[in-house]
Amino acid sequence: DFGHTGFSIDDLPLRDDLRGQAPYGAPQLTVKAVLNTNENPYPPSPELVEAIGRAAAEAAVGLNRYPDREATALRQALADYLGHGVDAANVWAANGSNEILQQILQAFGGPGHKALGFEPSYSMHPIIARGTATEWVSVPRTADFDVDADAAVAAVKEHEPSVVFLTSPNNPTGTALPLATVEAIAAAAPGVVVVDEAYAEFRREGTPSALSLLRTYPNVIVSRTMSKAFAMAGVRLGYLAAHPAVVDALQLVRLPYHLSTVTQAVALTALRYADELLSAVATLRAERDALVDWLRAHGFEVADSDANFVLFGRFPDRSAVFQHLLDQGVLIREVGPPEWLRVTVGTPEEMAIFREALLTATGRA
Ligand code: PMP
């Protein structure tokens, strides 16, 4: 500790608005069933591992040079994947969608600006707002975790936020928003509306993506990630689709060469295996629906889910249930509204372990 034993964070010239705050910190534990961060449980196939290795080796030859600052090839491949008439000029990529969201707040938020979100929702939205010194306005969701369109429009008109966050499907509740709600908010918002679609590929039949609104609403930004459906959480590749003017604005705040040559090469390779990677999504959606049915059949309350996780309850002492599960090697997430817990959909084997452990933890075994 360099001998300065009495020295702590309190002795640093930390920004006043960061004092006493807690960092994001989902536990990273080695247990039987890791079901706490909405990762995809299926690792890349041996063929894809090989292809990624080759791509990384080819990229390594040029590592004395900075990467393509514009990530041209990758943005084109992402645009092709999205469809909806999206072009490379509409796409921007960064190290995870968290960095995408941070760049959006750096460009459009900051001191004197507000970001507004509908909670419970993704805990990083207010944390990234804090990091960029953007005032956070929290508007409550309805009792069934929906966003009331009229109340949302009223809140947007009252607070005039530079950035509105709509998470659909929402984390941690799994709730997807009707397009009409997104549209009403986009029409009323004085600034940009970020539709965080990190879990888009897991939506149930008939739930639309906000991609179809991009042509009509130049203030809509759709944020996506390769961390979930693409099973590439370790790569750190998030991206957005928006009007090219939004992409221009983000150039003002992005660090030059932020996306490494290796990241770009690996992400491009994964996109070439999109069909293979996304084939597991159908399996996970079916496993999710079966989990919802099973939980309801056992008397638990369950929020409808369009994502790869399920929010369930209610537990007067949810910490006790969480700990009971962990004692049996099952790591889930204590997050969201009190009395509820969130579990990520894993493999059939992991879900069997979870179900058995939950029955024991809740005295139903
Ligand atoms: N948005 C939502 C709603 C999320 O749940 C997550 C990950 N938990 C992210 C964004 C960020 O994911 P990543 O940075 O890995 O793209």
C-alpha cells in the first residue's frame, strides 16, 4: 500500500457528485450455475473458435498500426445484419453498448442537461448519466412494469430531457414496449430517444423493434449489442442505428481508435457466423417460456418476458432466497423492485439445477 495506510478515497480530489457512490458490481463467482448477468450460456463452436483465432492472427500482423478509426467494414456488416434499410452511415460501434450509451450522454447530456428513464430499468443508465454529470430523472413504470404512454409524454414535456431512455425488452423486468408508446415519446421528446434493445433478438412473436421508426424520427437511436444473442459478451461490441447526423455527433466525443483491430476482426468473424450463433436464440426463448410456465405452475409471480431472463417473486426476504440459491451453487441477481429476483435463462442442465434449488430455497421441495 506504499506505506500510506491512512489514505483512502475520501482523501482524493474526487468530484462531489461521486462521493459515497457505489460502482456497478454484479458478483463474478465460479459456481455450478452462473445465471446473474444475462449472458448467453452457449460458448462459440469449435469452428468459430478456430475462425476467431485465424482472424485475430491476421489482425496481429498489423498491430503496429492503429485500427480503422471508422470501423468501416464492421459497420457495414452490422448494417447488413440489421436490415430495415440501415446503411453503414447509420451505424456506430463501440466497446459494448455501455460505451455506446456513454458516448450518447457525452454528446447530448452533461452539466445542465437531463436524461430521463422509466424505472425499474437497467441500472447502468443512471450510473452512466452520473459519470457524465447528466441529471437523472426517474419516472416510475406501471404496476405491471409497462410504460404508460400518456404519463411518459407528460413527463417528457415537464422535464424536457436531452436524452430519454426506453429499454425494450426492459432489464430487469423483461417487458417489451409497443411501438405506439415509443412513437408517442419520440414525437414529444425535445431531444434524442434511445431505445436500448440489448435483448431484441429474444422478443416473442409480434413484438416489434424500433428500427422501423428510424426513417420517420431522426431523434430515435436504437442501441444493440453482441453480448447477448450473439453470445459474444467477452468481445465487448455494442452498436447503434440512427440518423447519420447522430453518428456525426458521436465523432466529437469518441476517443480516436477506441475499437481495437482485434475487436473489429473478431466481431466481423462472429457476424459471419450469425446464423449459427443466433440458432441458439430459439432454444433460449423456448427455455425461457418453459421457465415462466414452470414458475407460475409452482405459485410464483412472474413478469412476462421478451428477454433471456425472467423476473419472479415475490419474496418478503429476497436476500434469504438469493443466499439459499447461492449456497446450492446457483448465482442469480438481486435486482429490480423489492421482493423480486431475476434469473438468466441458461442451458437445460443449469435450469434443472436452478428449479431444484429454488424449490429447496423456498420450502416447496
Ligand atoms: N443495455 C441493457 C438493457 C443491458 O442489460 C446491458 C447488459 N446487461 C447492456 C445494455 C450493456 O451490455 P454490453 O455493454 O455488454 O453491450
